[in-house]
Amino acid sequence: MAKARSNFICQSCGAVSPRWQGKCEACGEWNSFVEEAPTSGIGAAAARGAKKGRIFALEGLSGESKPAPRVLSGLAELDRVTGGGFVPGSVLLIGGEPGIGKSTLLIQACAMLARKGERVVYISGEEAAAQVRLRAERLGLADAPVELAAETSVEDIIATLSAGRRPALVVIDSIQTMWTDTADATAGTVTQVRGAAQALIRFAKLSGACVILVGHVTKDGQIAGPRVVEHMVDAVASFEGDGSHHFRILRNVKNRFGPTDEIGVFEMTGGGLTEVANPSALFLAGRDGSAAGAAVFAGMEGTRPVLVEIQALVAPSALGTPRRAVVGWDPSRLSMLVAVLEAHGRVKLGQHDIYLNVAGGMKIAEPAADLAAAAALVSSLVGAVLPQDMVFFGEVGLSGAVRPVPHAGLRLKEASKLGFSRAVAPQGADGRASAKGETPKGMGMNAIRHIGEAI
Ligand code: TYD
Ligand code: MG
């Protein structure tokens, strides 16, 4: 029999190599390979006397069992991100920077659910049970029957959870602090984290409990160490926000049971996280409508329209290569837009420094923001203030054509709700339809086809 050889595993991405390497070819990380003991392969399973599994027919499954109802946390913004509640037996990974409010969010969700009479267990590997209790007390949740434990051994945790009533929700804060007896490696390594996650996922599938794993995030936004865990779990959400703002965004990254483009918006207050049902009002608060270079973009986040302000500052550059700085938007998208404005709008930006900012710390990924960004740039360049009651949306193509974007009706409705009465939007398939049927009362439409018309 061949001698079992140990493998070298990249602690950053989980790539396996038979030899030690200075640089991981898969993720480019330096000095990330650690020798870890081999796991038993297929041959070993056969030697153990593995059982033959049972195979189901897809069409036969429907009648076999009705899916259990989803578990609603009671925090509407959290339930929106999970796609309408947690799926029993599923595992959700929530990543975020330290101090962003992951523990706060989850203890609040636990308390809400526990008050409804469900068994809820919160396991902290970072804080003592008394500290978690203290926080809950500060949040006014101390009376909620949440079971707390400070524990890091996965075997002990599963033994605790398996005793008594089936828990509806289990929170593990955080997965990086957990360790399992079955993995022969130091705590915190990929093998340990993966082993611990595997055991907890198995527990979730067998028991039907929802398990939430908290994961720490490194500076560049990766869930620290085990990217592998992201592939193992059913859903991944990231909790974002920046220190200078009070609001936090829970963003869906992966979801096996629902849409991935939903966001949940929360505000961090002295009394914990409160839900923000109307994010547009929050993002537009404190808007200075009398300044040039600001345009309001009627955007979409998942199924929900969100209005945000795009701010631009264009100033003659003293440098040979003008400076371009973007916050909250794609820098290459800005370069493209600047080129289109020069070529098709006769707007000369080549010798100007350009700063573009999405107000409130929002991140926009939609191409529909092109038109609003263009409006902000031109407004700042010529020093003209845009009308206060005007919103913009539309994708700008390389030819300068303004292309229709989905959900024109929803965007216009949200804008009208917030007191906007004019919209600059694309003409064409969706644009015309929106001008006909979906335009709210009192909304003046400026349907355009080319970037030149907007200027
Ligand atoms: P925490 O949930 O501990 O963050 P994480 O688990 O992601 O590391 O949140 C810590 C921060 O939240 C801390 O800087 C203080 C702030 N905070 C409030 O502003 N109000 C509150 O009611 C609580 C509990 C925390
Ligand atoms: Mg924490």
C-alpha cells in the first residue's frame, strides 16, 4: 500500500499542493502553505465498509415531503436578505470587519426569535457569556430566553445542541475561534476552520436547525482564511459600513435559496441596530441642493428602489496626469464615461482632476448610474446647479447612446414618493413604456436617446 503523504494547503484559498511552495499559484498569496495531515480518501471509505446510499427521483420528491416553513427572525431587513427567512437546515455565513456590529445584529435577531417561543442558542468563542449578557442588557433584551454559551470545541457544542429541544437558530460567533478534535492541526488553520464548519453544517442538515456562522474579514474584504467555507455553506452575506457613518448594509453574496441582490439597511444607534425601512430618505438626508456637481440617481438594490446622490468635483489639474478618485463606484466605468463625454458630448475633461463620490457610503454596481454620474460631472465642470427636483437614471453606451434599464416604473415611483417631479431617463423600449403607463402622476419625463441631449 502506498504510504500516506501529507499535503501542503494554502491557508488563504485552500489550494492543495504535494510540495511546499513560496507562492500559491491559485490565489497569488505568498508564504501561505502549511503542511497538514492527509484526510482518508475513497479507498479508505471502502475499507471501512461504506454503505450504499439511496437514490431519489427528482419528480418523485415533490410528494415525499413538504418543505418546512422558513424561520422569520422578526428583523424585516435581515429576512429580506435571507430571501424571506432562514431555510431550516441551512447554514448562513455572515462576514464583516471587526466592530461593524455582527454580534449586535445577531444577538438582536436571537432575542426576537426567542421571544416567539423558539429555542435559540448563541455560542460565543470570543466573549464570555457574561459579556454577551451585558450587551444584551444594554440593548434591553436581557429578558429574552436566549441560551448563551462560551465554548470553542465543536464536539462539545454539538453535544450541547443535540440535548433537549431542536433549536430553531444557532449562532456561532465566530467560526475562526472554533476547533474540532477530528482535525489534527493548530486552531485557526484552514483544516481546523473547515473541519469545524463541516461538523456544524452536518449538524444543521441532520437536525433541521438554522446555523449562522460569523466570519471575520481581512482588510481587503475577504472572509479571513477560509474562503473554502464560503463554498460549503448555503448562503453568504457581508455586513458593511464605514466608521464615519452610522448605517450598515447587509449584502447578499451567495444564496442557494433566494435572490442575491437584496440588501438590508440598518442604523447603529446607542440602543443597537435599528432597521431602516426607507433607505432613500436616509441616503438623501443632509443633501445640499444648492451646490453644483450633485445629481440624484434613482437606483435599484434587488427588488427595492433606492435613491442616492452622486457627487462630482471637476477642477483644472496642475499635474501632467490628472487625478481620478472614485468612492462607491467602479473607476474603470468613470474612465469610460469621461471618454464618452469627450467623444460624443464635446465635454473636455482630459486636463481636469475628477473626484466622484456616492454619498452616504453606498456602493453602486448598476450601469444605470451612468447618466446620473455624467450629469454630476457636467454640472461640476460648468458650475451649474442641477434642478433640486430632478432624478437621473440610464446606461450610457460607448457610442453615447442612452440605453433603457429595467424597472423604470419602480424607480420613478420611489422618486415621486420622495418629492421629485422631474426625471431624465432613457427613451426606447422601457423608456417609452414607462412614459406611457408607469409614470406616476405629476412626474415630468425627459426621455432622451443620446448623451448629447442630456448635456
Ligand atoms: P459588535 O457587534 O461587537 O461588532 P462585531 O461583532 O462585528 O465585531 O459591535 C461593536 C460596535 O458597535 C462598537 O464599536 C460599539 C457599537 N455599538 C453601538 O454603537 N451601539 C450599541 O448599542 C452596541 C451594542 C454597539
Ligand atoms: Mg463580535
